[in-house]
Amino acid sequence: MKLRIRDLREDADIKQKTMAAVLMCDQSLYSKYERGERPLPLELAGKLADYFGTSVDYLMGRTDERTPYPPSKRSPS
């Protein structure tokens, strides 16, 4: 699966080392996420989606809509 995290990072002119710090991982591990050599954990995908103001589905290439989904109107259970 081709993630869009590299494109988003480069468009924002951010270095891999900075993104690794955001995710609290090594730069080499972050690089493997970008290249698709390691699966991106869901928790980290959520952090990246929040950081870039998009949805996890956009990061994964499942939609071309960059805008995140609106918050749920359901009350917490």
C-alpha cells in the first residue's frame, strides 16, 4: 500500500527527523513507514492524520478527499 505521508511531509517542507520526533520513533523507522517497508500502526496513522489535518483514509489512499471527517454527534457511551 502506498501511503501519502511522504507527499504530505514534503509539501509541508518537513524533515523525516521532525516527523519521527512527532511520532516518538527513530528516523530510520519513520523512513520505513514512508517506503512501505513497515506497516504504519493505526495509532500513529491517527497522529499523522491529526498533524496534517486530514483523515486516515486519505493517508492510506482510500479517498482523495483531504478534509477530515466531521466529529461524531453521538454522545459518549
